Amino acid sequence: MSTFKTTRRVATGLVAAATATFALQVNAGGHGIDLEGKTVEWIIPFSETGGSAKWANFYAPLLSEALPGQPTVVVKFMPGAGSTKGANFFQDQTYDDGTLIFGSSGSTQFPYLLGDPRVKFEYADWNVVLASGTGGVAYLPPELAAKMDGMDATPLQGEDFIYGNQGATRLDLVPTLAWEMLGLNVESVMGIKGRGDGRLMFERGEANIDYQTSSSYLSGVAPLVEAGTAVPMMTWGALDDDGNIVRDPTFPDIPTFKEVCEATPACETSGEKWDAWKAFFIAGFPAQKMVFLPQGATPDAIATYTAAFEAVKARPDFAEISGARLGKYPQMTGPAAETAKASATQVTPEAKAFIVNWLQDKYGVSLN
């Protein structure tokens, strides 16, 4: 069992790794910043119950140890308005001394991509220092899961489903569109504050279909599966090097939505609906969470945070502890993070138009 209690030997190794990586940044032209005696505030625009909270709380103590001066890193939750409240707040901030960072999620990216009028922020103004991929798992109560014919979801088409939904333009559009493509009758209870609240609705019997991002699934749903009160239905999958959807490396035994769709006659893995679903899946999951410094951040500050996250990734125990808490997904810095940011904040005009029209038809949400 892994732990975050840092022994002197581990701490020494971590500092050495941070120093070595930091030296590379200095040699590349960045002189770095010192955060000794300071407190870094990490804003998460969601409640403390969801996957973003688990992601930030995982990284915060590791980042604290890896940053020069080992500042205290405090996660501050700022939910509201589909995560745009916290993002709009961050947009209004300018770089000062490196003590403010922001954690974005797919549910922040989607309103931006769709032109949600609540969005007052611009990703191009922000400086990415980490991009984290993730996955998602949909699950059912055992009595409903037992009705599936292998991967064919046709026997579920006569059931009435209830789902706790964070908002029409949030990351929840990926599962709700997927379920619609399978021909399922899913009614959304709108406005929950975080996916953790959706899981609690499922546990209380108030919802009978749900999905969680991988970190929340590992911590909150896997125990339900072990207890026999939940059964995984499908994952959203992962992307291979050619952009094809393949099995999620964290859940290789669970079929992907693509596989379930192919096995369900009502569902098609081609055409504009599939293309739109895949485009927003790509925007929402392979670079699902990102850490940013505010606009105006200096090259030294960007180099410092990049080096710190590189040092965290270089820990000898990182693969073990991150796999257990976050799943087996890329944790990207430098140019890879920039590329991930680009893929997460761009979709084709055709995909955007389809989703905008779908949101209007399904929820009466007008974004035109």
C-alpha cells in the first residue's frame, strides 16, 4: 500500500530530482522563482466531491514538496455557474508572485468550446504547466446490468433511467449523448454540483445510471462494484497513436462505448452524431484536466512549475501512486501539455454546430 508520508530518504530524492530538473530549465534560459514561506492557492471551479477535487488533492502535497522553497499548496474550491464562476475569476487575475494557479476540467472546456454566454475567460491567455488525461466509466445497478445481452444494450431501451446531471454544456454531454445514441430513455435531474453528488444519488437509489471520471470511479464506485451494488457498463475508451478509440488502459476488461455501440443495432459509429460525440470525447478526456498560471506569468514562473511537475513525475513511486488514485493516463508537461491544451480547446465547426443544435432540441438550451 502506497502512502504520501515522505521519509527523509524519499524527500531527499525528490528534492534532488527537482533540483536536477530545475537546473535543466535554468540552462534553457529560465531562472526560476523561489516560493519559500509562501502559500500557493490552487483554484478548482467545482465542489470538493468530484474528480477534479481528487486530482488536485493528489497533486497538491507532491507539488508542495517539488516547488523551490516547498510552499504550502492549498486547494480552494470555487463551484458555480457550470464551473465558469471560478474560471471567470481566474481570468480577471494577473500574474503576481506565482502563488495562484488554476485547475481546469472538461466541464470548463465545454462551455468555452460551445460559446456559452457565461464564459468570460480565454484559454489563450493562460499558461499551461500540466495536462492530465483521464477516462470515464458508466455503470448501472446489478438488476439493470443483468438485462444487457452481452454488449448489446437493446434490452435496456424499454427502461426508464434517472441521471444526476451537472449541466447541459458540461462534460455530462458525453454520457448523455452516448446513452441517447444507444436508444436509452434517460431523464436528467439537472444542476447537481459535482459528479460526486451524482454518485450519491445512485447510492441512495435516486438515480439508476451514472458515470464517473476515472479517479472518482476508482475511489468511490469500485467499492460499490466489489459490494455488488454497481456494475460497470462501459468506458468512453482511450485514443491510440492513430486517433482510434481503444480500451481504457485503467479498465482493460470493461468494453468501450464504441464496442457497445457496435453491438447495439440502434447505434452507429459513423455519421455526424458519432463524429460530434467523438470530437467532444477527445476535447473532454485525453486532456481532461490542466493546471494553469494566470495571464502575464513570467518565463521563470512557467519554468519553475514545469520543473516541479516534471520532478513529481520523476518520483520512483509516481506510477504506482498515480495509477491507484488517478488511473493509468498521460501526465503531460512542456510542449506535450501545450499540444494537449490545443486539442482540448478546439473542435470542428461541424461538431460544434451539431452539439449546439442537439442541446437546443434536448434541453431547450440556446447558445446561438
